[in-house]
Amino acid sequence: MTFEDFDLNAGTVRALARRGIQTPTPIQAAALPAALAGRDVLGLARTGTGKTLAFALPIAARLEPASARGRLPRALVLAPTRELALQVARELAQVAPHLVGVTVYGGTGYQAQARALSAGADYVVATPGRARDYQKQGVLRLDAAAIVVLDEADEMLKAGFEEDVEALLGATAPGRQTLMFSATLPVWARRLARRHLKDPVVANVLKDEAVAYREEVYRVPRDREEALSRLLFAKDPERSIVFVRTKVEAARLADRLASLGHPARAVHGDLGQRDRERVLQAFRQGRTRHLVATDVAARGLDVPEVDLVVHYQLPDQPEAYQHRSGRTARAGRSGTVAIFAGGGEAGRVRRIEAAVGRRFARAELPGDEAARTARLRRLVEAARAQPEARKAQVRAIAEAWIKAGDVETLAGLLAERLLPEEPESLPTRRPGRRRVGRR
């Protein structure tokens, strides 16, 4: 099956092909026929399996272009985080260039988004809280919203958006099409589906999805930071996400990893939108290899090709474990999930195993020598990759050391690079302590 088999215009199919997208993923194949036909759909698939295209393509196919100033949106997409909203908006802009969209989210000023809504849009991608604010003010009118999408519906409840979502749905057109996508189906999500979806087609590919990542449990000593450092050196991932419980812990651990030679930054709920985007851009470009994150980053962050996910601190719920782990092995790639468990956490690991229906591999932490060897290998690779002009500036010094057999200076240089001392000041911005609540 290819996208040519669906009721899509030829231009859309060609645009997908130019991006190397020719064959639908299982959730796309299961949901698209009904969604393109105007049916309500309840789609169940884990994170990273292509759910966005499963609703973006029907919006692109079903909405005709319009130009009237001040026109009301005919489609509304609700997402639980601003990162996911921005990611969805980018996807829609690519598959529906004939439509005008507005993205609405918190953490930034009201006026620019309000002006964009007043100017008119064909679709709106929004987080529920900010959308509800605009709707109550009369800035966002949903009378004409004939297609409504709830993306990552299970996260809406966890983010505290239940009342906002219900109010927004109540303001849309009575005969609308509703598309709801989720990785899990907690009680509220089931109630929501029963109340607001009309005879939905259930596209459930969870049972058919093979987990593409390897899960490894490490019994960690009291010094988790040193154990994590050894693991990162030995695994040597291009990109990793390390999950912790709190904002303060994320900032502290990112500082510590940076002091141990790991390019790491924290991402959490106290970062403003601009600072968060700077961190994520550095991660995408490889200048930062490790994100230390609270569960705010388990969903919706537009980050590529994460090789390793570390549960540095175990999550409270199996659903959170799945959402965190789903950040790796996306789009057909493989990946590794490392689970840190202290002596008293074996029972919690077994409960997660029972909930997800898998037995995790037990693994041994790499020793000091393995970590040191991995770090030396990375240092040698970086040294060889230095531009010729930079190497030329110090070649005479290297030749003098070799001629003199100066092993002591070379050993000191390697010790300075492989066994760094902790710096006096740490650069990563710490979160404010006065705020409590969402992570």
C-alpha cells in the first residue's frame, strides 16, 4: 500500500514523496480511509508512529482554500503541549500549503496570536488552556469548526485540561468530524470518546506494534550521577534524553553531567519558550548531546533520532514509562532504554514489566576502565576531526614532545581531558523555586 491508494490529490502525494514518505505507517493505513471519508476516528498508537499525518492529511484534503478576511477556522487541533502544537503546525504547513493556519499556545504574548486569529484562518492548532482563554474573550470562535482533532488525548487529562477540552468541544459545530488519537486510553479519555465521537472507527494498532528498542535494567549504586556518566561514555549515544522527576533535579543533574564532560542541558516547565527552543535547537544540531528532562518532554518535543532514553528516576505510572521510552526508536529506527533501579526499586520495575507485558533485560553497569576507554576513543575521534589549520598551529609542539619523549606532559594533558575537575560555577540556568505544580 502507498499513499497513491488513498483519496488524496496528486500534489499531496508528490509532496510526500519528495520527503521520502511513500508508504503509510500502520496507524495511517488504519485511520486514513475513515478520516478522509468524514467519519469519526479513535486512533490508538504509541508515540512516534506517524499519528500527525493521519489527521493532517484529512484536513488538507477536506478543506478548500479561502481568502475572506476574518474567516472563522474550519478545523481545530488540540495538543497538550506547546512543543507538540508547534510540531503539528509545521506538519500541516507542509501538507496543506493552500490553507492558512494559526498556532495558539501559552508562554508567549497574547496580542500577536490574537491579531492572527482576528485576521482569519482555515485551521487553528492550539493548546487547550490558551485556546479556551481566547474563546472566552470572543477572539477564537469555533462555530465553523467542522473538523476537530484531539492529539495525545491521554495527556490532556494529565496536564489538567479536562474542563478546557470539554468547553472547546461544546463550542464547535454540532455535526463536526472528531478525530481522537492517543497512546493509552485512561478512564477520562474513554468517557470523552463516548460523549463526543459519533460511531467512531477504532484504529487500534497498539497490539500490532513491535517495540523497536531494547530495555535494560541497571541496579545502580548510591552514586547515580557517576553511574550515569559511565553509562553515557560507554554507550556514546549521538543524542540521549535522561528523565528525572523534578525541575530542580533536571537543572542540577544537567550541571553535573556538563562538569563530567557530557554536553548536557536541562529542559523543564520553568524554561520560557525562547530558552526552551534554544536548548532544543542545540540538541537537534548536536551541540548538546544530552537532554535532562522532566516528563514535560516525554511528549510533543520535536527532537530527532534519540538513541538512548534513561529513566534516571522511575516514573510513577506505567503510562509515563511508555511515553518516555517512546522518545527513542522512532520512524523505524532502533534504540535503547536504560532503567536505573536502586536496591528498593525492584518491585516497581516488576510492576512496570507486568503493565507493559514485557520482561526487561538485566544489565551490568560499565566499569571505570570501559568508560575511560570510550571517552578516550571519543577524544581521539574529535582530535582527528580538527581542521588542518588548527592542527598546524600546535604541530611543532607535538613534534617537540615526541622528539623529547615527553610522556609526563602527554599524560597530564590526557588526565586533564579524561578526568576533569568539577568547575566552581555551573552554567545551566536553574529553575525558579517559587513555582509549584505542573512539571
